[in-house]
Amino acid sequence: MALRRALSAAGRRWAQHLCTAAWGDTIFAVSSGHGRCGVAVIRTSGPGSRGALQSLTGRPELPPPRVLALRRIRDPATAEPLDRGLVVWFAGPQSFTGEDCAELHVHGGPAVVSGVLRALGRLPGLRPAEPGEFTRRAFRRGKLDLTAVEGLGDLIRAETEAQRRQALRQMEGELGRLYQRWSETLTQALAHLEAYIDFSEDDNVEEEVLSQVDATVRELEQEVGAHLQDGRRGELLRGGVHAVIAGPPNVGKSSLLNLLCQRPAAIVSPVAGTTRDVVEVALNVGGYPLVLSDTAGLRDATDPVEQEGVSRARDRGAEGPYATPAPRETPCPPPPSSPARQARGSTTSWSCWHSSWRGCECVGARRRRGDVGHPVPARRGAPGWFLPPPRPPGAETPWQAPPA
């Protein structure tokens, strides 16, 4: 019986919510993010925004639209001053959502923000906004299309310059205009085809209409196919390129990770099997996001914990094409003065990732132990290798003796 009453009450609340939403209720929320800050922006949207702004400021007249005005903000229920800040009025449809909107720019202390939110929540017809509801209302009123909505979300989450540029282009309609052109091309082709079917027996339709429609559709098919075969560049830029450092134990995988992120993100030790779990580091490489993962050394382990780490390393390496195998232990490249090196010519590029530097005369041996991995002669830019550019002459770290 109690369960039935609870379900009935929940049903009434849901029905009331649907009816209120259908009639256009007024929502409010903090639009500047949570936490302590200098200024917090509280936004309202809906037909009750005018009354809410009048109630909180205690003035019947509103400031001119889109003009900031300094007002003392009070709790309408108690007339207690809450803050002194800026208010701005947006009359619909000249607003973000297309509805009447109001913004309160108050000090960003938790007490001030919570006080203003409680005051708004006690006003009739106002309720807290659901996540993304302001953007949803803008979409329903034609202020944004779906591509612009997606671009707005990406712009808010952008962490690098490349992400910001891509999201801003999409929000400003670059992708939407492309899709609109495709839609208009298909609509025109469909109209020509229907006209040929309906009026083919008359002399009003040219005979080459079918060939023109066929050529147009085939050209559009090729353009759409090329658009889809872009290697998921937009998706990779949005979520970041995932690279995995994988290889046998003690070849310098963790050292390479620490070198690339310029901090001790992973523990480095001469004991094989130090890394047991996947260590992820987010990097900003030239404005592009990169998620680099260090994994456990691949070997037939006997320790159950290390076996789980090896299993996770294999699974992570199989998730995508961006596996970066750590170089295995190979002989060091010959020194620059050796006959073998001179025979290859001065344009040959050698890379040496060296952690066990004893007896090695290459550049990597003169760097600090733990900075880089084992040596490997490799062609720069070869697929599968993640190699940073060479240091300029004289920039190498001086050789240091190993600790006693």
C-alpha cells in the first residue's frame, strides 16, 4: 500500500513537471561554474524572469535590455540584503535561449551564491535547471542547430588550442553549413526526379534530367565518403590521441613517460616489474591533446599481481592503432667518429634511448640515468616509434657518474 502511494505521488510529480515544462516554466542555475570565484553569474530563462528580477532588486522598472545595471539584491521573502552586484535583462527573442532571460552577476562566495539560489527557488513558477536545459531551450527555439550545440559543448570542455579552434568553427556553423548544402543538393535532385516522373510524357521536362540527377548524386556520394574517411580526426582531436608505451620489462618505458611529461609520473627502478598498472598522463603537444599510457612489462610473470598488470597492458595495446612499442635492447649506434658511422654518411639520423649507459659512447649515455630508455638505432618518424626531436648541439646534459 505504501509503495502504491509512493508511485502515485511520483507519477503526479512527473505529470506536473511535464505540464509545467509544456507551458514554459522558468528555470535558473549558476552559469559560471561552481566553486569560489570573484564573480558568479546566475541566469534565469522563461516567462517568469521579468518578475524574478523585479522581486530580487525591489524595483518595478527593469534596466534597458542588454545593459548592465548596479543593483542591491535582496531576498523577497525577508527583504534581507544578499549582495550588491550587476544585473542584465535580455528580452526574448533576443537572448541565448530565445526566451526572456535575466542574469545576476554577484560575488562568487558560496554563501552569496547559495543565498541567491534559495531566494529564486522560493519564487512561484521557478525551478532549478536540469543539466544542459538552457542549451536545449535554445535548440528548440531555433537559436542553435545540433552541430552548434555539439560545438558549444566541445568549446566548454576544450583544454588545448586545437580543440578550441575546432569547437569554435563548429559552433559558428561551419559544419552546419556543409550539411545544409548537402541537404539542399539532395532536395533539388529529388525535385528534378519527381518532376521527370510526373511530367515525363510532356515536353516540359528535358530528357537529360536523369543523367544530371545521377551525376549530382554520385558527386555528392563521393564528397560524403571523403568526409567520413578522414581518419576520425575530429573525434581524435576532441577526445585526444591515445598512445601506449608497451614492451618487455626494464627497457625504459617509465623513463620515457617521465621524460615526455617532464615530471616523475611513474616510478623508475632497476627492478623488473616495477610498473604493475596502467599509468596515464594527459599532455598538450603543440595544442593537440595526447593521452600517454605507461604499461607493465610484457613477460610470462609468476606473480598474480604482475600477471594482472601484463593482461591490462595487452588489452590497452589492443584498443587502438596508437601503440608505441618501447625499443628492445639493441647494440648502440657507432660513435660519430667510427668508420661504420662515416660510411653511412652525415645525413643518417640515429636515436639512442639509453638507461644502462655503461660502456656506451652515444649521446644518450651522457644524459642522466633514468631520463631515457635503452638505445635503438631508428629512422626518425618511422611508424610505431614515438621519438622527440634531437637536441641542438651542446644542449646535452653533462655525463654524471653513477651513485656508489
